[in-house]
Amino acid sequence: MPDYLAALNPEQRDAVLSTEGPLLVLSGAGTGKTKVLTTRIGHLIHSKRAFPGQVLSVTFTNKAAAEMRMRVSHLLFGEAAAPQEAASLWLGTFHSICAKMLRRHAELVGLTPQFTILDDDDQQRLIKALLADNNIDHTKFPTRAVQNVIQSWKDRGLTPDKIPEAAGNYTLPQVAAKIYPAYQARLKALNCTDFGDLLLHMLVIFQSHPDVLRQYAERFKYILVDEYQDTNVAQYLWLRLLAAYHKNLCCVGDDDQSIYGWRGAEVGNILKFEQDYPGAKTIRLERNYRSTSAILAAASGLIANNETRLGKTLWTEASDGAPVRIKSVWDDNEEARFIGEEIESFQRNGIALKEIAVLVRAGFQTRSFEERFLTLAIPYKVVGGLRFYERMEVRDTIAYLRVVSQPHDDLAFERIVNTPKRGIGKATLEQLHISARSRNSSLYAAVEHLLSTGELKGKTGATLQKLIAQFDTWRGKLGDLSLAELADLLLEESGYRAMWQADSSPEAAGRLDNLRELIRALGDFPSVAEFLEHVGLVTDSATQEQGDMVNIMSLHAAKGLEFDCVFLAGWEEGIFPSQRTLDELGTAGLEEERRLAYVGITRARRHLTITHAANRRIYNQWQSSSPSRFIEEIPTETLEFLDGGPYASRSNGPSLFQREVESILQTRVETVAPAASNGLSKGMRVFHQKFGNGVILNIEGDHLQIAFKHAGVKKILAEYVEPA
Ligand code: ATP
Ligand code: MG
């Protein structure tokens, strides 16, 4: 028996050796599904059942594809082999494989092989123009909403002639139905596709040119698919067509890990596999090789709360290991501090940073970790997303703040002069540049100059006049308002926040969260200059991407991966399960959130820690939050509650708060000089939970006289305020 087979357990080996006919490997996390798939590819080639070019393998991300390619090369050509050895394998995501196919047959759908795949911005611009052509009000039917409906049709494999009839009068589906054929025609005229088209065009070609389908269906003797539970209808149809000839389709997946329903994934695809492929063999793997038994028991106990599932048994030979730890913290700062310390301690115990992951539900949660890790000089990377201060909406807001504090910052001014859209076009910008160059001034000064000479006229002139006036007003408020208040105001008055509120894409909500988080972060800085300096440092230290680093990522991005130590942060009602998902999808949404929790827990090999904060600050308001229901759903015997219990931070609120204040004061003493012995000094801006922001007028022992912005002058015990 070759080594690669000897390394497998009997069920896994069966899955590798059952090469002929449809096969489904349906089993829980960490049971070796991906390992089976990789070994199977290697085995098919090694045993000469197929040439590499006759095997089609589909994975979920490019990263997973690259990893798989490497493993197959090692298996076939030894550990020293380069991934190129397996270059002729058709191995990639649905998108990348369809793009490769479509370039060969582009003319069949009226494109040339050099077609461009449009990015999101360009798609929106196209749809916007089409809405205008059709006299459809884009404030009532936002571009993004129309784009989403079209995308969802494409996910379901529906070309414009096949979309369902929409009831009602002048509804979004009706508007989208009107735009869809025109949009497709425009894409074709421009020799472009969007992402959904890659698959859709191939479906169309397969249906209208049976010879092309036959060519591929005959060629791919073996087809393998990982994470089958997250395929959508279009992908499902594409696979069925390709597998119709040889019927050697092997799909692996786990219904409990279906987490992309919101993007059109149909868990039903995996559940009806045996029906779709009569005579299919199903293999269940039950031994988990990844996690300790405590982690596995926690995951199994949690997912048992879902009603719509097949149900499976999982066992491990690994020792019990450490219990799953639950840590209650006061707020997100303490959460970041705690996890930072834990990581340092893991590191001291010889665990590599790349073996550690912090998984979050929502993008905004990464900020506090990023800042804490920078302070502690713990290298980190944000996997599958941007670092907080590099995100578009955060950079846009920072650009506004830069222009407020430094009107002559041309880069910042150019970034936001037409964001949100104000109708300032290329021609106007050119005019500004020419004037600025000739007078050796900034763009901002050029606007002022051209307005004064009357050279900027009409609508453009009025718009710029208003913008300059707004910047003057905001600048005037620099002293009166706290930074957070100022940012809040300018996001409101500039229409920037409204722009994202009007956007109905799935990402828009996350962007609004990030704006809120940014405002929260601004609360920690006394001036724009200090904040900008901080951002400069943060972004500067973020250039390095290689080496041993902690992984920060979303639960969604962590699918299929594994780490020695995992931290699951922010397990609070509203954040996780996400309130938005519950509101939109009800019980189905709750079950998908629970599957996401299951995915999170099962990423851990040896150590798992779940944290929840008792308070979150939204803008400048503290909101108390309760621990996620998912914590209660994990069997208690697998858990260890640090600090005595899940509600410790609530019942011991004041003492935790006390500690929090003390630690804030300590950091202040180190970083802000000179300060009174308790870290607070006259003139300092402070924040009080009930009365909000204020400035210290006087210090008498441990009592402070504070002038609050809204509540007037009050005498307050020092321990109840914190520096703002
Ligand atoms: P997920 O559902 O999270 O995608 P999976 O079922 O794909 O998990 P793998 O990632 O393939 O599981 O395997 C989990 C871990 O178990 C990997 O580290 C893998 O190398 C190891 N493993 C799998 N099978 C065996 C085996 N027979 N012997 C030793 N280790 C194994
Ligand atoms: Mg896997």
C-alpha cells in the first residue's frame, strides 16, 4: 500500500479508493474531508486512472486551491516538488475555472477571449447609467439594490429570459427585470462580464452547444468538490452538466458548516445528492483528527440546538485537553488587553504566532485587537480583509478630518471632493489643478480663489462654495466639539453616512459599523493631530506581510482552516448572533449563525477561548450587552469560566470598572505628561457614563469639578470618569 493510503483510516481510504461513480463524503469538521480530497486527486494520477489534465477540482478560495495544489505536488513528486509540477490540474475556485473555460469559448456568447471582468464600481456605474436611461429614480431604487437582485438571479442560473414574473406594481424585482437584459447587452457591447457571468455564460454555452459540453464532460474523468454545502444553484447545475458523462463526481462537505446562505448557497444541494445521483455512495467520517475532546464536545453540544440538520456523531482519540474557556470582560478594550496577554503567554510557551487566530463576527471588531497588538508589538495580519485603518470608509472619513485640520492637504481633498458624489467631474478637477499650479497653491486655496474671481460658476460653483463653507464651519468647531462629535457631525452634514445608508449591498452595513467604530476610536484622542499621528504609525507598521503572525479574521474567512489556539471574540447578543441576521431571516438566520459558531469552535486544535464584553460603547453611549445565547448552549462540563462565571463582569461591575479606570489611568500616566497623581489633571477632557463629555475645572482630593457639555457643572468622584 502506498504511504499516502496507509496514512488514512479505513473510511477515508474507502473514500479515496471508491474512484468510480458518484460519491458523497458527508461529515463533521476536522474529520479529514479536505485531506481525503487531496489524497484522492493524488491517487487518481498516481494510479494512472487519469492524467492531471483530466481531473477537475473545485475549492472555495484561491488560498485553499493553492494549498491543495502544493499538497498534491508533494504527494506525487515528493516534498521538494514545486507546485508547478501539478500545473496541468484544473484546480481552483468556480470563478477561476469558469474564467479559464470562458476565455476559450467567449465568441459563443458574443465576447472575445480578451474580455474584461468588471469590478464592483464599474458594474454600479453601468447600472446607474441604465437606470437613468430608463427614467428610473435611483434614490427610490438604489443601484446597489438592483445589482443585488440581478446577482441573485445569476446565482440561481437565470438568464434574463428565465427570471420569474414579479407581482405588484413598480417593485424592485420589476425594475431589476427591466434593467437586467439591458445590462447584459451593455456588458456584451463593452466586451465585459461581471463575476456572476463567468458561471452563467458557461451554463448558457453548455446548454446551447452540446458539443462544447461534451468536450469537457468527456475530458474530466474525475470531478472533485470541497465545501459542497456552500454551492449555489448555478454552481450545482454546472457540476451536474459536467458530471453527466463519466458520473465520477466526488463531493465533500458538512451541512453543519453551511454559512453562505446569504450569498445564495443552497444547503439543499448536499442534502439531495443521493437523489440527484442515483446509486451514489455516501461515506461518513466520524473521527475528528483536529481538536481535543473538550473542544469537540463543545461544538457538538452547540450545533445539536439546530433543528434542520442531519445529525452526526464525532469522536476523537485526542486527550481531553484544556476546557473551553469563557472570559467575561468589561468592554472591548479589556477584551483586546486580555487576548493580547494570553497571546504573549502562549508565545512564551513556545506556540508560534501563526498558530493563533482571533476570529470575529463583524469587521469593525478587528480595530481594538489591531491597536492592542501594535502596542504590544505582536505581529498580526488581517486575513481575507483589510486592516481597519485601510478600509475605504475609514480612509474617507480620515480624509475629511485631514482637510478640516489641514485644508492644504491636496491628497485628502482630492479623495473626498466628490465623495459622496457631488457632481464634481474631471474637468473641474483639472481646472483646480491648473489654477493651483499656476499660483503655487493648494487645491483648497484654488477653489477659494476661483470662487472669488467668479471662474467657478453654476452648479459646480455653488457645490464647491457649499463644501468650502462646510469645512470652514467644521474647522470652527475644532475647539468646541470633541473629535468624536466633530466626526459624527461631518459624516452627517457631508452626506457621507447617508451615502452608505442608502446602499443596500451586504457590505454597506459593515461599513456603517466601521464608521461607528472609528468614532469610538476618536474618543480616545484629544486632537486631530494626535489621532493622525496614531493612524500614521498604525499604517506604517502594517507593511510587513510575511513571517510569523497572529491571524485576525472573520468567522466566514476561517472556513476550512485550523489553528492551535483560537480566540472567539465578542460573543454577545446582537453581535453574535448578529441582530441584523436575526431581523432579516428569523429562525433560519439564527441557525446559520449557530453553524457559524460551530465553524468557529471547530477551527481550534488545542486551546479555545471565548470572550464577551459586558459593555460596548456605541458613539459615546455605553450600552450593556448580554452574553451570547450560544455560550449557554455549550455543555457546561466542557467549559471553564474564568473569573468565576459568565456574568461575573456584570455582578462585579464596579470592581471591574475600577480596574478598567485604573488601567486607563496608568496608560495615561505613561503616555500623557504631566498629570496629577491619579492621572487626571485640570483642563483634561473626561467622559462620564451618565453625563457624557466634560472638562475638569478643578481637582479637590478624589473629587472633581467637571463642566459637562450637556449636564452643566457637577462634582464627581474621580473613579467614575475616564479620560475622553
Ligand atoms: P473542515 O470541515 O473544517 O473543512 P476537514 O474535514 O476538511 O475539516 P481536514 O482539514 O482535512 O478536515 O483535516 C483536519 C486535520 O486532521 C488536518 O490537520 C489533517 O491533516 C488531520 N487528519 C485528517 N485525517 C487524518 C489521519 N487519517 N491521520 C492523521 N491526521 C489526519
Ligand atoms: Mg475541509
